[in-house]
Amino acid sequence: MNFYLLELLGKWISLAFITVCPTLGKGKTTTLENENLNLKRDTNVVATVTEYTTITKNDPTLEEGKTKIETKGVNGLVYDIQGSNVIIQEMTQEVVLKGTKKAKNTNKPTQIVPQRVEVFENLTMEELTKKLDKNLKSTLTGTGKYYAKYAIEYGVDPYLALAISLHETGCSSSCSNLVKSKNNVGGMIGSSGALSFSSIEEGIRKFILNIKQNYYDRGLTTAEEMNSKYAASTTWAEKVNKYIEKIRAS
């Protein structure tokens, strides 16, 4: 490098006026003016900008979804002065760290505790149904859900309703023909004889509705109070109560 170029490099920081239009991959000519450099006016100086690129690296110590700049990118700047390249600023690649560490799930799943709804004597509907089912055999097997449903709906003691059914039909072991042929679960009699129903569920519903309308609504809510109206036998209430005790204990 000649003496003139060395002198130029030593004084580049004292430039009074430099207009540079850098473009990636291309050089632009500019006019450099400074009396101290002993250059002629309108001397052409080519400035080239080398743009940095971004390099992404995985970082296992950084959580997923997070990034961190490890090295900030800096564009390079080179002057071409009279055929010689002068590096004014070195180009620095930008390095970005990308997190790959699985984040710990600190949020414990909310445990949903189902609300307990008791419908009769501290029992839920499910528990009541199971208790009633334990006492039903033959044609009425598995019909505890109907006794529970309609007894609670009509406000009738489910143990009393089922006890009357068991006494009238014998379904604690083998159901009577009245149940099997007419779906009549309470020994219900009409003007034309024993009543008949379209299904067991309908028979149970009408039976419990009968207790509600013809007994409960008239203040007759126990077997003793119902006895004289429901059956001619004076021991009817005693037998019904024994079934109630058995159901409650099951």
C-alpha cells in the first residue's frame, strides 16, 4: 500500500462530509470532500455494506417458546478507495438462542367434586335406587329406579310405597299374576275389577300417584293411618311396616 493510501487511512475519521448509500451486494459511488486529505473534489469512493444474517441455535437450558439474543448482529462496512478495500466496520453475525426445554406444568388440574344431592334419609337418588332394588325380585327386578323417581316426585315415602307393593304382590320372591298380566303393582281395583296398565313403569307411577292423591293429600301418611281405607285386614299395617323395616335395613 503506498504512502498516500496510508495517509488516507490515518485520517478517515476526520472526514468532514461523507454521503453513503449502502446497498446489500452492490456498491454505490459517493463524493468525499476533505481539504486535509489533499484529494481532488469529486473523488469517487465506493462504500459496500455487508449485511449480517441471523443464526438460530437450540438451547436446552431455555424454556420452549422463549428466545434470547446471544450475539447482536452488526453490518459490515467496506470502502473501496482508489482500488483498495478499507474495512471500516467488521460484520458480526447475529446468534439467537431458541429454547427447547419443556416447561414444567405447575398448574395442578382442578379436581371437580360432584355435588352430593340427598333425596331421602341421607341417600342420593342412586343410593336409594340400589337399596330398593335389593328387595325386588321376579317381574319387578331392577325397577327400583321407578319407585325412587315417582316417590320423590310425588312426595311419598319410597319405603312405604315399596312395602305396600311387596305386601300386595309378593314380589320380594315371586310376583303375583296381577303384576305379570296387568302391570298392577299395588292391588289396585276399579269399578270393573283389577286395573291394568300399559307397562310396569306406568303401573308403578299410577300406584304411587294413587297413594299421593287418595292418602297423602288427605293426611294419611303412615301404614296405620292408611289401613282402614286401603285394606279390610286389621293386620295390614303391621305387615307393611315389617317390609319397611326390612327395606330400611337392606
